[in-house]
Amino acid sequence: MAVRFALNEHMGKEFLEYTEGKEFRFVLCIAYTDTAEIDGITVAGADKESIKYTPPADAEFLHYGKCRCIDTVPATPDGKPTPALITRAALRLAGIPIFIVDAGSKVKPRVRHYSLAVKHGRNIIYGNALDKEEVIESFNSSIELGQILARSTDCLVIGESIPAGTTTALAVMLSLGIDARFKVSSSMPKNPHDIKLNTVYKGMSSAGIGIGSLRDRPLEAIACIGDPMIPSVAGMTIGALKYGSRVLLAGGTQMAAILAVIKYLGNKTDGLAIATTSYVMNDSSADMRALVHSIDASVPLLYYDPLLHRSSKSGLRAYAEGFVKEGVGAGGACIAASAKSMHSISQEDILAAVEDEYERTIERIK
Amino acid sequence: MAVRFALNEHMGKEFLEYTEGKEFRFVLCIAYTDTAEIDGITVAGADKESIKYTPPADAEFLHYGKCRCIDTVPATPDGKPTPALITRAALRLAGIPIFIVDAGSKVKPRVRHYSLAVKHGRNIIYGNALDKEEVIESFNSSIELGQILARSTDCLVIGESIPAGTTTALAVMLSLGIDARFKVSSSMPKNPHDIKLNTVYKGMSSAGIGIGSLRDRPLEAIACIGDPMIPSVAGMTIGALKYGSRVLLAGGTQMAAILAVIKYLGNKTDGLAIATTSYVMNDSSADMRALVHSIDASVPLLYYDPLLHRSSKSGLRAYAEGFVKEGVGAGGACIAASAKSMHSISQEDILAAVEDEYERTIERIK
């Protein structure tokens, strides 16, 4: 079987067995933070002007197989394509429906979606990234949305698309007292830890907070130095778990920040698992395992290798060479496809489908 | 009991008894058509410039108790307030949650909502009101949304806010061969039948269609001379009924057009009822009973009198004098509140709550 376990293998297997053959729904939560415009902090866009289009374009790509707000697909400055290719390939193979949530994007998606009607985030260096009332409203609205969605599926898989999201995740975790320094992953082979930490320290200083000082106030931590994706994904997870759906948080180290918010707000995490790609798990410049374990030692961490190192396409092989690595819930989408199909969808199937997506889009655009 | 029956009393009572004490969810579908800018066709706005704000403002009012895109509340040019006051009062008394769907508004609501990401409608006189592909996509998306919502409740109550919606409803019904002439209601005491019919005939002529010529093609009828609310409400209803939820279509004569689309597309209507206010039922310039009966003789038609004639507020008494009459699902919201509370919420309770809303908003604004 292609699904691997990095933490709590026993619980991870239970999670997987429970969901085998069941109904899944994939939720993509898109948002934006001006933090993404800091030099060198992200490559989630061909250039600085393009970054804000990446979240809506990812949503459009998942739905239509092409973007509407841009002519191409989101890519790094040197052309490595969005992980939405992996997500779309996996979800389509397994027939898993999608649901898009706009939790604060700067450019609105031209595809059906649920809008939380909140603003995108400000640069966290100023220490007041989001309006506190909007964080609370987004969080509560998302709890309600999670409850609605939970009743329409057996397992909700929640992914994200927000450029610079590992920096805001780092900020929130540090303010909650989780030592996430040098542990968050990056879409670049050379992880810009110094830029991220500098950004976070500036934000903390502006907000007048320190490491661990908001341990008991996760929503305030988000308002000071977080991003608008966090309260939404945390809220949906809490709402869905409450109504008996399983939840697979699909993403990289950002999902550790979500887990921390859920946990530090006093919620149970039964029924929750985290899923990522092998590229994040193998990232020697980060430590997803340690992060998750330090926040909640009982949560299973699953990961998946979509075999992109074997691809004939250099843009896909790049994933195995340290570029992009994860995003748009790619790893979790693969695991969901595997589980829904009783593991009849193989890694090779997913690789082939991703290459099809690549040929259909990247190579046709070129 | 305050709920009255205009058609199929037996089935109507069964519907009501089934839903007593059950879970309800109220869906408000907002949209816009440029048809609303024809002189004398609607009073759903203080002036021509204001009309496009009415649907999002209604949504905001339902949610927040005040509007965000305008400073006041939607009203007729001479100050009769939106029926959203009745809807909000009834839903709050009974604790019924709301869900807003933007099916093509011109001004986006500043409140959480599901967006179908479609454009608002063009003036139907040109005969190509909506893009056919968008009608189909909106219809199919709404079926899926209806399925999701159905699983989160026992009864979906669906209301609308779209200015000039009775004219587009008339147009669609005529093109389907339903003789709706002089049968659709109006927000004015003097129903401008001539303006509506002229508009419809111009649209039919532009589209090269005639009375009954699109009998087998309801979605094409909507694309030619309909509005974007219709495919969404029809789709949600079909999706929700399929997943075992009851559906209460809450509105005036527009809901007859929805019923026709559902029916003429070959769908069953078991589990469906229509609900309106006594003001629509008593409208001597319209004939809701005949319309519904001619489309589907098996669908129950329920109505409710919120006793506004007894109000001390002239703006509310106006409803009983032929102004506004219905909208934002007011009649259906009252019936849902009555059913959910096992009819412990009385007409007097609703009147008092509506007057509270009036005092809190209209009289404070003045």
C-alpha cells in the first residue's frame, strides 16, 4: 500500500481502514497575506505581481482543469507548476468532489465557492495582520460550514492555497510557545529560514508579543501575526469533527499551526489525521514530524509519494529535487484517492494522471 | 393554527405535520437582472440607482440585522421597508439558520455566502438574458449544493431577492406555455401588467420565440428571457428533494416559474410545497392559486398572515394595503417558524418581532 505513516502508525491505520471505500469531500481553502510580497519569502507565483492570483487560480484549476483569472497555471518564477496538478489528478481518479472556500483571497476566484466575506491579511511585520472581529467571525462561520459539510460526507479532506503560509504558520506557532524555528518547510530547496524568522520577529515586536505569550489566545495570535486561512481551516475542522466526519488536514507544516490552534482552543482531535507528501517528510530543512508530535502526540501523520522522481517531465521531477513539495492538499488528495478506491489507485496511476495534467496544461501552453 | 392552505390542503397538512419540531434551514438566493431598470417595473429600491443594492442588502440584513452595502435598509421609493424584516423576525424567533446563495447579483454581499460565480442577467427585452452555459453550470452547481444542504437539515426553505423577478418569471412561464398573463403579483398596489407584458413580448420577439415554444427546453427559456435566480432555486430544490429533505419554496408568483422549470425538466415534486404571504394570496391583480394549480395540481400551497394590518407602524400596515406583499421568503419563513416551534410561535409573536425590527432599524435610521 502506498500510504506511509510518520507518527502514530496504529491510529493512522485505523483512520485509513475506517475511510476505505467511504465518501470523501475535498475542501480547498484559499486566502492571501501581503506577507507574500516580502522579497525571497515565497516562490508561489511567477513574479511578485502574480502571487495574488495563485490561490484563485489553484481553485479554478481544480474545478475546470484550467485557470480563468490567469492564462497559464500558477508556477514558480522558473516554471515549476502548482501542486494543484497532483490534487486534481488524484481527485479525478477517485471521483472525489471538491468544495472551494474563499477565506480571504485578494483576487476572487471565477468558480463557484463559499465566501467568508473577509479581507485578505496584511503583512505580519506590522503586528496587526487581521481584524480580530473578522478572525472570530471567520472562525465561527467556518465551524458552521464544517458542520454542514460533515453531514454530506464521511471524510473531509482540507487543503490550502496561501502563498507565504509557512511564515504565518511559524509566527502563530511561536506565539503559542511551539518551537517551530527551522522546522517549517518551504517551496524552495534552500529554505529561507532567516527571512521567515526575521519577518516573524518584526511582527511580534510590532504586536508587543513574545514567544509563547499568546499561548492561551490562539485567535489573537492569528489576528496579530497569522493569516486568514488558519481560522477558517481550524473552524471547519472543529465543526466537521463535532458532526462525526473524519477530517484529513492535507498540507505541509502549515497544518501543524492549524492543529495547534484547534488544540490550544481546547478542542479534541479524535477523528483527525494530517496528510502530506513524501517531499515535505523528506525535507531536511524542516521537521514536520517533530512539529506535529510536539503539539499533539496522538494525531496520526500520513504521507504519500506520487513518484514524481520517475517522471519524464522536468517540471514534475523538480518536486523530488526540493521545489514546491506540497500545497493545494496534494498529499492528502492522493491518500484520499487511495483510501476511497480501496487502494486500487496506485502511485503509478497517480503519476500517470499527473503527467496527463502536465501535458494537457503546461506543455500545451508552452 | 396560523398556517392556511390554498391548494391541496390534505398534502399541505401532511407537509406541515412532517416538519413540526424538525430542523429547518433557510436559504436566500440573491440575483439581479437589468430588467429591473425598466421604468415602472419594480419598486424594490428607493430609486433606480439603489435597486442593484437590494439583493445583497437583504442578505446582509438577514444575517447582521443591518445592511453593510447601504446605510439604510432596502425600501420602496416612498419608504416601505423590505420584507427581510419579516423573514429575519420569524427566523430569529424560531432559531432557524440561514445560508445565502449569490446566484448572480450585481453588487456582491458583504456577508458570508455561497457564490455560483455567474454574471447578473441582462435586460430580457434583448432576448439573450443569460449565457446558456452559465445557466447550465448554475443549475448543476445548485443541484450539488442542494444535495449538500439537504443532508444538513430536514426541511430547506428557499426564498429569493431579485428585483423585477415577477416579470422574468412571467416571461419564462409564457415561453413554457403557461398562461401567466395577469396572474403574476407585484410589489405595487397597481400591478403594472402592461409594462411587464410589453417587456416579455419584446424579449420573446428578440429571441425569436413564442408562447409555449420552449415548452421542452426550460433552461433555454431561462437563458433567453429569464433571470439567474431561477436555475439556482430550481437546481437546489431538485438536489435537496433527491436527498430526502423537504423543500418549501418561499415566495410569491415567482415560485410558480420555479415549479414549472422543475416540473417541465421531468422532475418529481414529492416533498415540495410552496409558501407565501396572505398579501400575495389576497392580491386581486394576480392569481397565484391558478398558476400553481395549472403547473402541478399535486403541490400544496400554504400561506401566512403576519397581521401587519394591525401594526402601529404605517410602513408595515402598507403590506396589507397592497405594497411589497412578499419577498426574501417572508411567508415561508413565518410558516417554518410556526412548524419548527410546534406552532407555539403565534402570528402575534411574529407581528411583535417584526415591529421590533422596524423600530430597531427604520425608526432609528430616521
